Amino acid sequence: MPVVISALTDLSPTDEIGFIINVGTKYVSTLALLSALRYARIPIVVIDCESRDGSFDWFQGLMKDYDFHLIATKLRHHGETLDWIFKGARADRVLLIDSDTEMLNSTMLDQMRRLLHGSNRLYGSGFLHPAQWLEHHYFTNLPIAPGIGYYVERMWIPFTLLRVGPVVEALRLGKSFMHRLVLNEAARFPMLSNLLWRRFRMEIFRRHRLSWLDLWRKPINDEKPCYVSYDTGADLHAFLTKDRGFQFGGIEAAAVPWSVTHFSGITRSVLGSNASYDPDHLAVAHPIIVDRLHHYGIALN
């Protein structure tokens, strides 16, 4: 039965549960919800974070026709909300579903489940976002030369299946899903690194990495970047794989678009995060969302 809950601990224990975090994108989140109900076939919780677009009332109305749970909580950073979810989840596994995703079928999720069932040494499964050099300066649209900003490997947060036990243990030891930036110009001298970081305000320095500073830079995966971006979940992934000996069950990148559509950056667009360099935003995605909702029987003007 659909239930509005006041705490995650109000949920009954289950093997697997899915979470969708909504922040003012009720129609996009509805597409994520309805597709998950159709293809994941597990309990789904919609978490509304201080939305100002009538989201909570909208989802309460949907509960008359669809079976899912709804909870309201304060607006936090994405990583902080994920920490909160896992600390309160009463399940063996959690499926994280971005509010701007649509499941097209169950193929990818079926593979993810098989991987987890096949090995206790996997802490999670999904697409493994590989480490790479950033093409744009940290959280901006500004182009940057290779060798400057390094993006650390992590699970693909928009759609990933994680075991609760290992994640909760990592959180207990002080780890977090939170993103962070590591300035690496002079690893032993944070103040100097911070001063050198400021040079990227000038375009010329975004085109030249100043190789002579490699004498001071700390190696990361045999590379010596100027700075290192730990996106949401990257810190936790590094801890579980490098310090705890777990592995992540990777799905080939080619399988993703056949099973999951990701309208990247919609929530950031709604929140006014102009620094986002994701190509899709609300204005572009809205007609597609409206059309897709029509397939689920939701008619919007």
C-alpha cells in the first residue's frame, strides 16, 4: 500500500528498495518513478527535498493510482542526502535512481542483480564511470587542457545498485558520498596550492599545466594532475575498493543507453546552477518528458 512516511525507519525491512530524490522537478521525477515501478518491480521511495513547485501534493495525488512511498526532508547536498538514505535504509540493497532518468527496460538492472548475487566481494554494480582528464574546468563551461583536472573513477550515481552493509560501514568510519576537490599543485602546502589554484581564473593558465610543478604534485593513478575532482560517490568507491578490498560489478557502457535514459543536469538547471556543463537542461528536455509521460498515461499540457 502507498504510504507517506515521516522517517526511513518507518519502512518495512526488504531485500531491495529504490530511492528517487526530487528537488522541484515533479514531472521529470514522475517519469523516473513510473518507469522504475514498471521495470524494477521493487518498493520505491520518492524523497521530496523542500520543493517549491507543488511536488509533495503532486506525488500524494499519484499515490491514489500508484504504489510507492513518499517522504519529505530538508534540502541537502546530493552526497549528504545519499549518506542519510543509507543510514536509514532497512534493506540489503539500495537502487539509486536519479530523478532525471527513465528505465527503458529491465535488462541493465537484471545484469546488475546477477553480478551482486554472484559474488559477496562486490559492494555494488552498474556502470563504472572511469577516471579521466576533465575537458572543462571544475564545475564550469570553460575548456581546459588535458593534464590539469583529473576526474576520479566512481560508480555511475544516476543508476546504481549498492549493498547497504559495506556502504554503512564506510559511513561509520567517516567516509561519505559527498563530492570534494583536492588541490594538488603543492600537496604538502595547502595554502600554496590554493594560491596556485587561483591562476585558473585566467584563460592562458587553463591551456598550460606548468609541467615543472610536477616536482611537487602528488601522483594519482600514475598521473600528476593540478587538481583532482572526487564527484559524488568517488570517495566512498575509492575507500571500499582500495582500503576494504571490495570490487564493483561493472556493466559495459554500451548497455546503458539501451536500458536507461539520463536527462543530465535537469535538477541543477532548476536550482539555478549555471556552472553545470551538462548538455541537457530543463528547456530542452521538457517536451521529451511530456511525450514520455504520455506513454504512462500522464497527460500534461
